[in-house]
Amino acid sequence: MSLHPINMIHGSEPNRSATKRIGLSISYCTPGIERAPAPMVRARGRDNYDHPEVLREPPAANREARLDNRAALTR
């Protein structure tokens, strides 16, 4: 497992194992952010700043996105 800032340039050796390499990206920001680059889901607490793009829960993946993801995982 590797943990590092999302903007850091990084790399690794080729995956020679029989298992797939999977990546996950999570970005956190403070509630005082003036404008978010994308809709956000609150991790905890409350929105005292009345952000218009705070979602109650992550959006459900649509069928096309699930198929694209499945195709990428089977390559």
C-alpha cells in the first residue's frame, strides 16, 4: 500500500503478480473552502457555510459508468 499526496509525481515497478493493481483517491477539504472543484459529500459535522454542492451521499453510479469500470477491470 502507498499513501501520498494526490499531486505528487510517483511511480512503481510493473505489476508482475497475478492480481490487479487498484488505485483509490480521496481528497479532503476544510468547510471554509470558498468554491469546491466538484460536488462534495460531507464526511462528518455540518455545513455552516451553506455550500450549494454538498451532497447527502455519494451519487449512485449510472449503468454506463459501471460498464466502463467493469471493462477497465477486465483488461
